[in-house]
Amino acid sequence: MSRWRSLPEPTWARVSYPQIDFQDIYYYAAPKMNGAPKSLDEVDPAILDAYKKLGIPLREQEILAGVEPQNRVAVDAVFDSVSVVTTFRAELAKAGVIFCSISDALQEHPELVRKYIGSVVPVTDNYYATLNSAVFTDGSFVYIPKGVRCPMELSTYFRINEKNTGQFERTLIIAEEGSYVSYLEGCTAPQRDENQLHAAVVELVTMDDAEIKYSTVQNWYPGDANGRGGIYNFVTKRGDCRGKNSKISWTQVETGSAITWKYPSVILRGEGSRGEFYSIAVSNGMQQVDSGTKMIHLGKNTTSRIISKGISAGRSQNTYRGLVSAHRKATNARNFTNCDSLLIGNQCGAHTVPYIESKTSTATFEHEATTSKISEDQLFYCMQRGLTAEESTALIVNGFVKDVLQQLPMEFAVEAQKLISISLEGSVG
Amino acid sequence: MNVKVTTIRTAAEAALIERFPALKAGLPGPAAPREQAFATFMASGLPNRRVEAWKYTDLRAAMREAAPLAPKPDAAQTTVALKGNSPLAGQGAVTLSFVNGYHVGTEGTVPSGVTIVPLAEALGSGHPLLARMGTLALAQGDTALALNTAFMTDGAVIHVAAGAEVDGPIALTFVTAGPSAIATAARVLMVVEAGAKVLLVESHEGQGKLAHQTNTAVEIIAGDGADVQHVRLGLNSEGAVALSTLTADLGAATSLTSVNVALTGAMVRHQVYARFSGGDARAQINGATLLQGQQHADSTLVVEHAAEPGGESRELFRTIIDDEASGVFQGKIIVQPHAQKTDGRMASNAVLLSQGAAMYNKPELEIFADDVACAHGATCGALDDELLFYLMSRGISKAEAEALMIESFVGAAIDDIAHEAIRDVLHGLVQEWLKVRAARINAGAGV
């Protein structure tokens, strides 16, 4: 605790960027960002608060992930931007895996952090990433050494408890040559009237033959039926396949947040590297989701696959926005994109905005998107067999998103399925 | 990044702003609509990469200088310009010829049920149909269209009477020619009354390598139950910066088929704005583009389904890109909240023939109604090796095999033209393009 407090804010910032000027420029560029300083003031008391509350949220974590700690999921819990507890550190250390909060990592492994942080998402990347780089307070750090297959699933649990706060956490995962790690991320926030800001940055780096599987179940408070309150979720997530035949896979289930703005991306730099993106975005009430991915093919023989399923209900707006691009040198790049949208109710919107840029003739890109509603026939069939309209809808929706659910680790998949049913409650009948 | 908004104009913008006051006095018709349109341009300037709709086509960079607006050609110039034989010559029941954006002559007889008035004359006399010009809200704010409205010199106002089944196509030939680069702005308004049937064919031709700046716009307003077919051929001069806009306002149960074939021009952009204002209309909008050298072609499309039942729209864009050319497809289907039962399908397929070629696809769906079936697909890649191998293993040379595949690929977009003779002419132009390509490859192989 005292160590956290002893770290002055500028130190954090300096790690990620030497040119301090950027901060001024960016703050000047968008004056509407008044949430940031407020949250910083609140960091110190928040640590104590979070510490006191520790018992309760950890139990919630167990419920959320559907697992007991004995199931050997190492957890790093982050409350209001500060990492409060990291479990199983010793056991992981035996395997050579470093899994700790990023504040500890700065103390214990400064050379690793300095080498990789900001190398995937540069400080100047975008508005919220810059804000994060300037004020990020904590997050998780994972380092998998050469040839190690991480013995357990790693998990981070984020929660925003404080009123009116912004959460700015930063996650950095490095997988050295031939290693593998599966990382889970869960997010929740209690009900509040005010809008809260969540602006995280996640950076993944894979070396030769390494693989990172990153799964997210996001269930921030989405605001009430009239759109009051809820989290603004502005996240920058990017992976960099630096080595040959490396692989990064993003899987996300987005059910919460008032506004989601999130594009987990993969830079396919290494020869033969592979990027995957599986997403389910469910929006209900007044939620707005604008999510998608970027697959940037730079190396030869790189492949990527995008499966996105959007479900909009109530008065929500759900957008898929994605970019697939092939650089001139990305010979034989291959992409397949499939984004399907399902509409429930006649006041919602589903939009698709893909960008497909090919600069080499040997690249093969395919993109397909469909939008439809739940067919009357399917509903009728289910209801005829004694299911209620709501149950039938949930069943059909779960079938619709099955491709993506299969990509999630088992505990998460069960949880995600329930979450989807819950978030669609009240959308039918 | 804090970018200060500045009012610094590029040389081309400054030239347009400087010339407009003097020009508008000499151009036909009332000045007010021109001034209004010019204000739209002033507000946005020439579109550049920062403007989302022009993300892949930087007009500001392509138009370093604004070419002077062409004066009305004299008889000698007209004769010279019309000397080159248009590939679509003789296809129209009636053909209106335009040189540098001015009407120079009409051949054939105007079919019964049709009235055609040259635009300059219509503007001068305050033709009643002009009240319907520029009324499609969907296209308002478009810079290319605004510039056309501000500078339009001539064109045609076409009226097709209710129930008229017009025999033979109405053909418009636009030729741009001159000793130096010039700018042209021609405009066509076609109002098709309820139940009428008509085919409009436009051909845009330019000679030589000069960087002419052409900007044409065709507005189609189709009454309930009308059947409108539209064919556009782009054969601009090699250096041309050619902008064209088609707007279509579709009444209930109308049918529109529009096919654009683009072959030459350094930077060409064809925009389509189609609105389903009445229920149950149907539109088939196609594009066939063949590019080589350093050419850049952009097909941008916005289709709005705004009535219930939302109707059916089909879009098929086929692009062939060789050498270091680049192609763009931007398509957007909008389904308004009440436009239930809309069925929209959009496809953009591109074949890249060389390592330096590039294709940018942006197919968008914007859907606010739930009882719809909308889909889009976009592909780009090289010709299928297996198919090539199949053909070559049967004794067909590589160049021929490629030509066969390209022809059938592009032909799919042309085949929706019902008029057989015109369809054949366009297929012929594609074959010609392929022949030139084959000759180039053979010459290269011989070296």
C-alpha cells in the first residue's frame, strides 16, 4: 500500500513516454475530458476503500467467473484503477511466469516494462490511449518466458466502485518464443446515476511461435432503461504478432456499458502469423456499441479470421466497424470476415462499417455481412413446444452466437451464455 | 492532436472562388441556386482524405489547379470534336450531342411522349420542371454535386409522359476536347411520370491525354410504377479528373436499372444516390470498372430505403485492377425505421491482376428497422489459379485464359442491361480492353 502511495504520478507517466509535451497537447485538444483529474484525486482514498471491500468483491469474482479459486485460475483484481490483490503469484513464478500488477512490475521488472510498454499502443495512438498513458494507475502485467506453457488460466477482474470515477488501467502481456497463455478479463460495475469512464489500454506481444488467447466478458453497468448512468467504455486493445508463426486470438462478450468503443486489433508482422477475433456484442435499452477489430497484415503468409455477432434490442444501436488491410509486402495474406447482426424490436439499429484495403494481388480477402431478425417460424416452433417468448428468443440468440461462445474457455462460456439471456430480458413481449 | 482550423485555400479552391462571381453572371438561369450550391462548396472546400466519404479519393490532391470552365465551342471546334466515332453512335432513337458541356446538336426524332429541352434554354426560360431539380435531400451537401450546380453550363431537361412506353433509347453524348485542359459541368434532369418506361444512355468521351476536369450529374425522378433503365459509359481522356453523380428518387413500385462502365480517365469517381421514396420499388445498380496504369476509380453509392414496404435493392460492382491502378468501392445501404420488409443485397468483387494494384472496399449497412434482410459481401484477390490451370490444361494460352475469366467476371455486371445492342457494344469495349492488355503483355514478354 505504502509503495503505491510512494510512487508519484509523473513517474508512471514517464515510463511510457519521455516527451512530456504530449500531455499538454492532448488535454488541450479535447477539453470535455474533465473526468480525468477527478479520478486521480480519488485514487488514494480509493485504495483504502477497496482494501476494506476486498472480501465482498472477491466473492463476486468467484460468482462471475463461475469458478472456485481451487480451480487454479490466477486472479489479479483491479478496483477503481488500483490492483488490490494478485493470487497464485508464487506458483506461477515457479514456472517462470511473471503475473502481477503493473505497479509491482515497475518496481520489480522495470527493464521488461520499459522495453515493451507503449511499443504496441504508442502514446500518441488515439485520444483515450494517450489519456491512459498519461494517467494510468495500475493494471496487470504478464510475462511468459521462452517455451513455457502457462500452467493455469490467468485472469483479471476489473471493478469500478467509486462514484464518478474514471478507471484507467493498463495491461501488458508478453509471450516469449514458443510460449502460450490464456488470459481472461472480467469487468463489472455497480449501479450509479452518473456516467463513469473506463479508458484502458491492453498491449499484447507475441514472439516466434507464441500464442496469446485473450478473452473478455464485459458487463459494466449499462445505465437504466432511459439511458441514465452507465459506463463509458473507451478501450484500446492491440496485439502485435512480432515473431514468425505467432498467434493472437481475441474473444469478447460485450453485454454492459452505456457506450462501448472498442477495437481489439492485431498487427500481423511476423511471417505466417495469425490473428483471430471473435465477438458477441449485445445491446439493449439505450446502449450504444461501436466495436470491431483491425487486422493489419504486414508479413508474408499471414492469416486472420473475424467472426462478429451483434444483437441489438430495445432502443440500442450496435455497430461493427472493422479494418482489414494488407501491406504491399504481405504476400498471400488471407482474411475471412463474417459479421452478422440480429435485430430484436423495431426501435433498434444495427450497422456495419467495414474497411477492406488490399495492396497486394496475392492477398485474398472475403467479407460477408448479414442483418436479419429472429424469424417468426423459429419463434413459433419453440413456443409451440412450450417455451415462453423470452425463453425462445434466448435459445435462438444462443444458437446465433454459438460460433463465438465455442472460443471461450468453458467456465466463461457458461457465464457468457447466462449473461446474454439476462441482458436481453425485457426485450420481448 | 490539436489541428487549428484554418481558412487557407488550395490554389484550385482559390481559383474557383475568384472566378465564380464573374462566371455566374454569364451562366444561364437564376443566380440564387448557384450561389447556394457554391456556399456548400465554400463551407467544405475540395474534399480530401479527412472527409470520410472521400477517404480513399483525395480530390484536393488530384485537382492541384482548377482548369478554366470551357467556353461555348464554335462550329469548327464542334466539328473536330465530333469527328471521333462514339462507340454508342447510332444506338439512340434520338441523340443529343454535347461538346465541352454545351448542347451542339440533336439527331434522330424525339419519341412520342418525350419532351427534351436543352438545359441552358430551360434555365433561361424558367422551365417549370426545374423546380424539381436538386430536390433529393440525400444528395444535398455533396461537394461534387454542389460544384456541378454552381457551374452547370448546359445539359438537358427530359420529360416522359405518364404511361408512355418509349421506343428506343434516349442517348446523350458528351465530348470533351480542346487544345488545353478545361473544366466542364453538364447537368441532366429526367422526370419520368407514372407508369412510363424509358432507357437513358449517356456516353462521356474525351480525347488525348489532357487533364480535363469533367463534372456531370444526372437526376432521375421516377413516378409510381415507372420503369427506368440507365446506362453510363465513361471513356474520358487519359489524364481526366472525372466526377459524375447519379441521383434517383424512386416512387412506389418503380423499377430502376443503372449500369456504369468506366474504362479510362486518370481519376474517376461515380457517385449514386438512390432513395426509395415509395414502397415496393426495385433497383439494380451495377458498376463495371477496368483499370490499368496509374488509374484510380471510385464507385460510391448510397441507397436509402425510406418507405414501407422497403423494396428490393441489388448492387453488383465488379472491378479489374492491373498495373499500379487503384479501385475504390464505398457502398451504403440505409434502412429507415419504418422501411420494413426491405431486402438489400450489395456485392463488390475485385480482381487484382498485378502486385502493385490496390483495392479499397467499404460496404456499409445502416439499419434502423428490424424486419429486414440485408447483406453485403466484398471480396478481393487474384484470379483463381485452379481455374486458370483448368483452362490452360485444355490448350488455351495464359493470356487468353485470363481474358476469358476477366470477361465473364466483368460481364456479370453488364448483363443486366436489357437492350441487346448496347449490351453488346459494352461487352465489345471490355474485349477491346483485354486485347490491348494481351498485346502489352506479349510485347513485354518478347523483350
